[in-house]
Amino acid sequence: MSTFIIDVNCRANIRDAISHFQKLLLEETWETAYQEHDVNSIFNKFLRVYLNIFEASFPIVYLNKHNDNAWITKGIRISCKKKRSLYLLSRNCNNPEVKIHYKHYCSIQRKTIREAKRLYFNELIVNSENKVKTTWKIIKNLTKNTNVFDMCSLP
């Protein structure tokens, strides 16, 4: 099975970063926030300073995650993004038509993914020299079991 790489953004969570964050908070004088008289402007300046320190201490790290789902096409990825936006829309909207559209879209996407998997695995089996071995390798990868006999208990 072929693999592809997914880019993932996350924050580095290291103990040194936490101590660095605490050190920067202790060193901050907060004078810019206390110079104001309006509560909203005080809070906005406080938040700006706090977020700057936070961003400096916990930068966003870009990771590459390997994915073994080679059956996922560009169209399926686009469809998943659209499904996510439809989910957010249906969650925040009380319109029943939007919820019905979301459920219908999920149904179509589920069928599309099922068909993409079927076509991909069929092509792997057809193009292999040892079809039985390839079939069992696919089953092993899908079930994540190293031993197929672990799945069924013998009396």
C-alpha cells in the first residue's frame, strides 16, 4: 500500500516551554495595561501582551503525518472539508432543511468512500501476483491485527 503525507499544525508542548512561559509572565511589568482607564482597553492590552508571550513560548509546529489510506483521493478530501463546513452550519442553524441536506450529503459521501475503498483494494488484488497473500495482507492492515486467528476464538 502506498502512503501519502498529511501536514498537521500543532503547538509544541514541552516542559521547558512552560517554564519559559512562566518566566516571561513574571518578567512582564504590565505597565501598558495599567496606563489605561477604560476596562475594555485594559483588557485588550492585557490580552495582546499575554498572547504575544504565549505565541513566543508555544510556537506552532508543522508536522508531517504519514497516512496509509491511499484510497483517499483529492475529491474525497475536498468532500470531507465541505462536510465539515456543512456540519458547522447545521449545528449553528435551526433550519431543518440544512440538517436534511447535511444528512443527505453524509450519505452520499459514505457511499463514495465505500466505493473508493472497494475500487482501490480490488485493483491491488487484481494487479498482484499472489492474490491470496495480498488479500490477507489487506485484511491484516484493515483490522490492524498481526495474527488473523486472534480475531476468532476456537472452542
